[in-house]
Amino acid sequence: MGRFRPIKQFRVSEEVLSQLKESILLGKFKSGEKLPSERELTEEFQVSRGVVREAIRALEITGFVILRQGPTGGAYVTDLSFDRVGDAFLDLFLSNKLSIPELADVRYFIEPETARLAALNAGEEDKKRLVEAQEAELLPVNETSARIIQFQKVHYIIAEACHNHFYEAIAKSMLRLTFKVVEAVDPDHEALHLPGEHNRVIAAVIGADPEAAKGEMQTHLKKFCKSLIAMETAYRQKSIGGRT
Ligand SMILES: [Zn+2]
């Protein structure tokens, strides 16, 4: 028996990858936040830019981050905490085993309940985040994916504020599928979702009025889900076109 443990020749990028994953899983980088830039990571880890790139790419493939282009681009942390559930749904959806009307039905069923629970359970921090997200909806955004993120934010916060992890996981999975559909179809966003459409839901949650929160979310989703269902044909055509 030797005096030392042999040093494993791990690939450096795997070590970088595992540290980044750990930071995400421990919540040091939260969903929707941007990871430090390639340059910053290169300096902090003291590795080459290629190694950092490889690790980020692996994070993207495993669904920990999404990469966005443009001036505010970078690696954005996805919503992972409970979200392996969502990956299974996404696979079924992409292989046409779940339809958009089915997705809309589940959202219409689940989210009024998450809103009701949020009105009962939201803490001060949740309420603060809702107000911030409400204000952020008014900021001009051109890029499709950024716009979807902007409008989904309130739905995500309500899912978290309901303080039931199963509801949260289901609601977030449905939001991710919705993101895929809307991103692929890239419809007329003005018609789909306007700033301020969440105001009544937010007011009811902040005002701790569970029945109003439920009702307002139903009203909001009735309109939104109708538009979502109308995207089915366009989505299937685009996704088939994109994959063959
Ligand atoms: Zn909405």
C-alpha cells in the first residue's frame, strides 16, 4: 500500500463542469441568472478558454443552462431544481406523445391552484419578486426567447410561491413546454400576451385572497391557452421541418 492516493487524471473540463453544476444545484446561481462570462470563468478556474467552453457546452446539453446570443447573451441557468420531471415531459412532447391542447388543459387545471396556494402561502420575498417581475414586463425586449422569459417570470414565481414542490415541478414543466412551443412558432407576441395581464393575479396573491387569485389565473389562462392551442399546427409543421 502506497503512502499517497494516486491522482486521477480527470479531464480538467469535467472538474470545471462539476464545480459549476454544484454551484447551480446549491443555488449559488439561481434559475434565470447568468453565469459569469467565459473570460471571468477562465480567470477564476485558471484554465484555458477552450476548457471553459467545453464545460459550458456540457451544461447546455444536460439542460443546466441555455445559451443566449446578443449583447445580453451568455449562459443562463435553467430551472432545474426539481426539473428532471420536466425533461421526461419534454421528451414525450418532442416525440409527439403529448399534444399542445393537452398541455393547455393541464396548465388551465394546475396554475389556478398554484395561484390559490400562492395567495395563502407567499412570503414577503415572493411578493417582492412578483412586484419586480410585474414591473419588468414593461421593459422593451425584442428577442423572442427573452420576451417569453419576461412574461413567464410571474408564472414561475407563483409556482414557487405556492410552496408545494410537486405543484411547482408540474407547473414549471408545463412552462418549459410552453416556452418551446412559443419559441418555435414565434407568433405575434402582442396578440399572445401583453404587459399587465398578470396584474389582477398578482394583486390577489399579494392581497392574500386565494379565491380571487384562482379566478384571475383562470381568466388569464383561458385567453392564453386558446392562443397556445391555436399554435399546434404551426408548431408541428415547424418542428417536423426543423428536424428532417
Ligand atoms: Zn401569463
